[in-house]
Amino acid sequence: MSVDPRPLPELVSFIETLPEPHILCDRDYRIIAANAAYRSSCADGRSVVGRTCFDVSHHYSVPCDRAGESCPLSRSLQSGQRERVLHLHHTSRGEEYVNIELSPIRDGSGEIAWFIEKMEPMHVARGVSDNHGLIGRAPGFQRMLELVMRVAPSEASVLLQGESGTGKELVASAVHEASRRADRPFVVVDCSGLPDTLFESEVFGHERGAFTGAVARKPGLVEAASGGTLFLDEVGDIPLSMQVKLLRLLETGTYRRVGSTELRRADIRLVSATHRPLQEMIRDGSFRQDLYFRLNTFPITVPPLRERIEDLPLLVSSLLDRVAPGRALTLSKHAMQVLASYPFPGNVRELRNVLERASLMCDGDVIHSEHLAEEIRRGAGAMPASEGIANDAALTFAGRGAVLDLGALQHQVLRQAVISHRGSRRELAAKLGLSERTLYRRLKALGLDKVLD
């Protein structure tokens, strides 16, 4: 097929008028045009015309789908349709998550000739150490973010499921911040901390004289969240008697204050979270099935720390900034290996507590393994991490700043694994316990990225 490589001037002019970062690419990934917003936010103001999109965005030497990514251009060539993905891009502010929407443009013969790619930075999450928001690069973390960005612009109810301490409230806040309601209230209801007698009054409000002690009218948290998002944390702890009233709120959008006959209308978006097995609770009669279906319109699983252990160095750096501001603490390699081998049943919340204690035990600038609690050292010894995961966490980063630290031994081990492997890069990544993207980074750093296709 012969495709005229010259785009219509109107296409180039069109993307230049758009406020969001846009580029125009051909079928060979070459950037033909980039608007001012893209040059400013993604290229330090420099021209990128003639370079490939994967070089500019990822600093890759091959297309994304050959480096463990999901490539929207490749997918669009196959589907012939618009494609959306979430990628981690290099920007002037460091690596940031970016929502990509790629639209194919057809020529006069009906063949796909170019692509317009729109970039929308995801400000609620980062791929580098930060002092706020969601932080991570692990595949499970990125899959979760993709779901967050899919559902955020809608009004669908979201159910976050995950173990205690995984950061479900941060994810709920990310859904809110990426929604159309971001400039309105985000109200948190801790369902586990409300006794049966207070739940209805706190959530729906009450009138004066509704019960003993109700000396004044009080708006509820539903009313406080008007126009915004109501986050029900630990929704599995809601009293059974109150579940029917919450169900009515979701089904009709209306509620009544305690002691009132006036029907009030709620303008809220509901996000809920739990660590409890709701389906088992449905079977034993402690949770309503109809309420579960209403809450579970769009389920998102928040991964435990042990399933995203390669994010440990990023989390450590960020949490140390929070628990010991101004000290510029780092972890020794052995201390990081100990943490990487510990199962963290309390997840990120437990990691924060561990680091806060270690920072108090450490008088210098480097936290060593002896500064960690004995139960951490003992737990790490009892549950050594797999070779791939432990190496990924302990050797990819050396303290703050994500500095690559691949020694001769790791070079030799990985080279031997590549030489002896008979199969795809994906299979080798699974064998080593690494994500395909992490393996590609390792191979590229060692000059082995051309060995496997």
C-alpha cells in the first residue's frame, strides 16, 4: 500500500489550536507535527518532528508493544478504531502517568494514513517518588490506575476492594480528583467507626428533637457531600438495618433526615471500599445482595504491597519525606533487601509505621537493617522474596532518586538467563518474576535489549 506521507495542512493547523498536548504521527511512529501544548509539557519546548513517539515519550529504541507496553498505534492499526491506554511518559517534570487517546485518520482511499494522539496528564498519580497522591510503576498498580481513569469521568458507583492499609482512601480520592466533581467536596464516612445508633443520624442528618440530645437540626454527611463525592470506607461494617436506607438513597437519589417526613434529594457520586468478603457476607445474611449490586457497578481491586514490591523503593523514598521531613534519609541496600523480603500484612500503612520507627532509631543519614524492628527482620528471614522480586526491589534502586545499581554479578546472572532462554521476552519475564516492562529496562541497561524479540 502506498501512503502519501504528507499530511493535510489542515490537520497540522487543527492540532495547533487545541489546548491539550497533541501530536500527529504516521504509520511508522514518526511525529509529523506537535502542537505548542505538547512541546511545552512533553518536550521542554523543543521540536520533536521526525522523531518517533516511543523515543520521545519512553526513551525506547523500539515501539511500545515490543517493550512490554500496550501500544495504542499498533492496536489501532489492528482494530481500525480509536484506542485509549494509560502510559508512563517522560516529561519536563519527570515521569508522569498520561492518558492517551489515539484516533486514526484515513486518506482518500479509506486507508489509515496518520494518527492524532491526545495526551492528558494524570495528576493524581506519579511514577516517581512524590509527597502526595498515588505512587507506583508495578503492572498491578498500573492496571488499577487504568480502571480509575476509565470510571472517573462517569457517575458510576465504584467499589474498591483490597486489604487493610493498601491505600483505598487515596484511590477513592483519585477517582474524585479525576471526575467532573473535582471542585466539589470529597466527604469520607468511616463506617467501622459509627455505632448503629449514630449511623443514620451522621449520614442522613437529623431534626431538632428527633431523639434525646438532638437539641438542634444537623445536616448529614450526604448533604455535606452535595455536588461532590461521598466515600463510604469499610462499607461491609454498615449495620444491616441501615443498608436498606442506603439502598433507597442509591436507587431513588432521595433520603430523609431522622425525625423528618421531608424527602430530600441527594446530588452525590458514591465510592465505597471494603476489605471484607462481601459475597460471603451475602451468603451468611449479613450483607444485602441488592445493595452489593448497586455498590459494585464498577469494581476496582487495590493490590497489596506484596504484589507490587517493585514499587517499594518509590514508596520508601516518599514515606521517608513524610515521616522525617528535612532529614534526607536513605536506606542501605541490605535494609531494602530486608523490607523486600517481608510480607507486609499491613501493607503501605505498615510500611509507613516501620519507616517512622526506623527514622527515630537512626541518628545518621542512612537507615541500616539494625534500625528496623526485630519482627521485620525476623519476618523477612522467614519469608524470603523470590529471586526476581527481591532483585527488582533491592537492586534496581539504591535509596533516594531511583539510581540504577546493576553490579557485575547481576549483569552476569541476567546475561546467562538470556543466553540460556528459548522463548519470548514475556516468558523470560515470568520466569524471573519480573514485569515485562522491568525486564526490558534491565536488558536495555545491559545492552541486551536486541537479544530477545
